[in-house]
Amino acid sequence: MAQPTPLFNRLALIGVGLIGSSIARAARAQGAVREIVATARTAATRRRVAELGLADQVVESNGAAATGADLVIVCAPVGVCGEIAKEIAPQLKRGAIVSDVGSVKTAIVRDMAPHLPPGVHFVPAHPVAGTEHSGPDAGFAELFVGRWCILTPPEGTDAAAVDKLAAFWRMLGANVETMASPEHHDLVLAITSHLPHLIAYTIVGTADELAEVTRSEVLKFSAGGFRDFTRIAASDPTMWRDVFLANKDAVLEMLGTFNEDLSQLTRAIRRGDGEALFEHFARTRAIRRGIVEIGQDSPAPDFGRAHPGLPDAPLPRPYAVSDET
Ligand code: NAP
């Protein structure tokens, strides 16, 4: 099969954790770029990136990574992206595209845009894909396949640069959507991602605060639903601290609505209003079916977990069928 033409000569990845290393793996596998230069905050991560062979060059500073790059993607926690933009600004080549992968967009635009020089195209992006793992070992090339990548280019951004970044994400397997404003992105993500994480962090924290004896039973009987929250609550603390600090207004707005709905359900339980509970649960079940129907999750029950086979021990005496006549 003919090799695809790379979209960019040199891709610089600033931050090579779950998302950065997945981009590196996917861009390589798809031939989306000719060369990858990478860096990370600590020497330990840079060493690991080199050991894994994720980049053609691993360099020691953000400025060195950005030098001569056609596409720079900042894949670091939201809270440090402004500082990184300031560091790389003097090294950026005219015509380069600068992007990011932050889970929040208003704060990214506010913090990064003022540092970027004229002649550089800033196209913020958010791949809506992830796992609860972090670091360069956690990434995989297929992470973005069938997932959405949302672009929020500021008004007046060069359309060709937006199209080129969209083509890059499509090459990595993502569906691309452009949103009119970073504020709109943050409101949508507050309900679809940020609030669910906050609820998971709350439930798991509450269980942890229960008396010692109850806590061990919470863990033991976690398959009753609790363990599905623990996966989300195991997500990276730095990343999520930054998300809630950066998306404060939208999260507080959604939390207000959530608290009202929780009060309604609380009232239904207190009053023994089975009809209200049934109607609510039937509606939410349909939403789950809708997500499966549009291919955003697998139809396999229990999230497709493997279930161990039955024990092959013989049945206990009174039930065993005897050969004896
Ligand atoms: P991660 O696995 O913790 O990786 C973060 C990377 O950023 C590490 O390589 C870290 O280097 C580097 N870094 C931190 N500060 C830096 C600095 N000042 N200069 C250069 N590099 C720096 O995090 P991640 O999950 O990939 O998340 C990265 C971004 O993707 C975040 O903005 C997050 O909001 C967004 N995102 C995450 C997910 C998800 O599910 N995880 C999904 C979509 C978007 P060290 O290892 O040396 O500290």
C-alpha cells in the first residue's frame, strides 16, 4: 500500500504523558509527520520517552522542542500551558501551528494566546479520549480512534491552519468538530466530563471516610456499582485539580442544576414516589442506549469485563449425583 504523505515535517510534543505519548504513537503509525521532537518537565520522563523510542529526538527544554517545528502540541496540565506558551514564543517559526490538548478551553485561550507572536497560528484542541492512567507508558496509538477531537479556533484564525490540524486528528482516527467558542466547549464538557469526575471523587472520598469496618466492606462488595466510580476517581490528581480551577464557572453552574435534580430524587425517595423514580431511571437507561447506538461505547454488558469461569470443584455431597446403584 502507498505510504500517506506526511502532513507536517516536524511535530513538537511538549509533555509526553498519556495524551502526548498516544499522539506520538498514532502519528508514527499513520505516517502523519516526518519527525517527532519531544520534551517533558522532568529528566526521568524524558529518559523514559527516549527508552520507549517515542520520538526521533528528546530535548531538554520546551524552547528547544519548539525550534523549527511546523506543529507544536502542548500536552501538559492546563495550569502550566500559559507558562509554556511564554517559553516557546521566541523559538516559534513563522507559519507554525500551535495547539494543545487541554480539557478546558477558555483558560487555555486566555493563558496561551497573548504570548504567541503574529504569524503563528493558534488552534486550541481537546481530544475527548482518555483513561485513568498517566505517563508515557500509559499511551497507545488507538486512543483517539472513533473519539471526538474538538477545535476552538479564535475568531479570525487562518482557515487553512484549522483544516490542516483537523486533517492531522482525522489521520489519528478521530472525528473532528469545531465549536464556535471556548466558553461553549467548557459548558458542554462541564456536564459530560467534569461533573461526573467530581461526583466520582465525592463518592469514593465519602466511602473512604466511613468507619474502618465499613470501609473494608465497601471494597469487598464494590461490584455493586462503587468500583465503576473508582475507575474515574483514580484519574490524575494534577490534571483534575487544574480542570476544576480553570473551569470554575461552568462547573458551578452545572453543579447548581445537579443539586436541584438530586433534591428531586431525594424527595421522591422520602415520599415513596415509585412512579417518579421509575420514570427517571427509564429515561437515563435510554440515554445509555443512545451512547452505545452512536458508537461511543461498546454494547458488551458490564463494560465488557471478562468474567472468570465457574469453579470446577465437585458439587457438595447432598447435591452430587452418585454413580452408585
Ligand atoms: P500526564 O500523563 O500526567 O502527562 C503530562 C505531561 O506533561 C508529562 O509528560 C509532564 O512531564 C509534562 N509536563 C508537566 N509540566 C510541564 C512543563 N512545565 N513543561 C513541559 N512538560 C510538562 O497527563 P495527560 O493525561 O497526558 O494530560 C495532559 C493534558 O491532556 C492535560 O491538559 C489534560 O487536561 C488533557 N487531557 C487529558 C485526558 C485524560 O484522560 N488524561 C483526556 C483529554 C485531554 P513530567 O512527567 O516530567 O512531569
